[in-house]
Amino acid sequence: MNGHARFMHNADMDGRQTMKTLEYSLRFNTPAFLGNAEQQGQWRTPPIKALLRQWWRVAWAADHGFRVDVAAMRREEGQLFGVASDGDGNSRRSLVRMRLGDWRMGQLRVWAGPDSPVSHPEVKNRDGRQTPVGSQLYLGYGPLVFRQGTALKANAAIQAGEAATLAIAFPTTHSGAELRRLLEANAPRLQHALRLMDRYGTLGGRSRNGWGSLALLAAPTGSDGATQAAPAPLRPWRDCLGTDWPHAIGRDERPLIWQTPPFSDWKALMRRLAEIKIGLRTQFAFTTGRNARQVEPRHWLSYPVTNHSVVAWGNNARLPNTLRFKVRATADQRLVGVIFHVPHLPPAAFRPDPRAIENVWAQVHRFLDAPAQQLTRIPE
């Protein structure tokens, strides 16, 4: 985040609250698979607001020393971002308002090839011979499909380099004592969440693999109530496994944040990220196939896994990977990949084995630290 944010203060008609508006240019460093109801790529505010809420929870947890009363956090989140009515009339309008310059359709209508192939030891052709897979297809499978080469499944996506104006407004004070305390605590917290969005945020389909990597330009810095750059929300990664939702970035002796060397374009960078992901996953060799009776180490990375289901978990369970990818722009307009770990315990339905999970992620960390990966640990 750099540049200057535009701040606007105005009182509403009854004088009860003063609104602050932060204005940014939101730009994508990689294509984004943001779909509307017709599954067409389109700029929309709901996923952006959902991402802000996710990072607000992380900022809230950090502000409370990661000793989180979830009920209290949810209550405060509902007061700030609104609650949809469940029929009992308890709906609440959001105090945080968001506006895009326009809701235009994505401009990426045809996936431009070629898709640089990478080696995958588990992908074989009909003759049983190992065959390479497209790196973009591997990281984007779902929104991307194989159709005589890598192609868009839907009609359009938002292409890398597209940008739109994003304005976020929230009140800074209120005549009611309870809301005034809420707003005073959350004005800096919202700006912390926005910084975390800029540093780590991605949007849309397959975003944990680096698609939809965004940048917020024109950041709130300096005076007028804006916060300076806040430290990364770091917590010892094994302690994170005591909680079953993403609330911190892990650390050991250093933050669990790795960076690639710079690349000249997103395609070359995504190829490197694909190689890293294939390597860290396939280092855990399966000894079973479908309907395994026992959970194997690789299952704890993410689930489901093609051709490697677990009987106790079934085919519909979903365990997202807690290792996330992000693409950032450098000062000289090149791109770097950032890999960061947001560790937390899987839901109780998976009957998580903390010791097995610790062993798996410790091995992943060692893999990423190995000189062969050419990654550098960074502070944030």
C-alpha cells in the first residue's frame, strides 16, 4: 500500500455520526475468477467486503492477544458489518459501506496460451507414462479446464492489470455510548484489516493458489486518524492449532512467510508456484487409494484428494489448505510470489490428530526452507 488516501468527513442529517471515506485503486496482479450469478467474471463488492471481514477477524484476534472470545468477536462483527435477519427481525444494517467505481464485466474472455507445463509425478497418460500438466491449469483447475489446452470454464474473468476505484466509508463517532466505543476501537482496526488485505489478500476462485492477488493503492498513512503500517499478526504456529479458524500467521523463530525471486510476468511466477506446490504435496507419498480406512499425512494438507478418499470423511468433506499463495508487485514493476501459513486445527468432524498435523506442517516448513526452493523468509 502506498500513495495517499483521500479522507472525507461529513455528518449525517441528524448529526449523530461523522463518516470517514477511504479511497483506493484496487488492482489485480494475477487474473481473478470473480463470478456473478451467471458465472461470468464481474467486478462486485460482496466478495471484497467478505475479504475485509476475514482480515478484520485476524486484526481483532491480534488486538486481543489471540485470546479470542468468539461470541464477543461475532457480536462486534455483527454490529460493525451487519447481520442478515433470520426471520426474528434482528437484522442490522452494516456500518461499513463499500462502493466500486463500476461493476463492469471482466475483460479476459479467452485464456491466452501457451500454458507452460510442469512435471507432476502422479499425472500419467492412458499408457501409464508420466505426462506434464499445465501450470496454470494445475493451480486454477475449476475456473480453468482442459479443452484442447487450458481454457476458461466460464465466459470471462478479470485480467491481470485491471483496476477499479474502491471507496470504503465508516462512521468514526456516534451519539450512543455503546456504538461510540465500538467505532473508536474499530477505526484503526479497519485500517489494519485493509493493510492485511493489501499484503495477503486474494479474491475469487482458487484464490489460495494466488489467483486474484490484489493490491490496494493509495493507502491510509500519516495523520487524520489513519494508522501507520502495522506488524504482521504473528503467533507461534503450534499455538495456532488450538483454534479451529484462521486467526493469525504462524511463526517459529521467524515468520512463516516465504518469498520467491522476482519474475517479469505472472505466468512465469505462477509456473514456479505450481512447481513448489507439486513438490510440497507429493513429498507425502500415498500408500492407499480410494476409501482409505486410515488418514494419511497428505490428507491433512487439504481434502478431498483425487483418487484418495477417506472412508470416515466421505467425498463431500472440505478441508482447505492453510498454506496460501499471494503475488505482489515490486517497486520496479516485477512480481514476487509470497507463501504464508495461516495454521489452525481442522473442524471437529475430521477428528483431527494434533501430533500428526504438527508433523506434516513441520515437514512442509522444512521443504520451503530448503535451498533447492530458492525461497527467502521475509518479515511480513
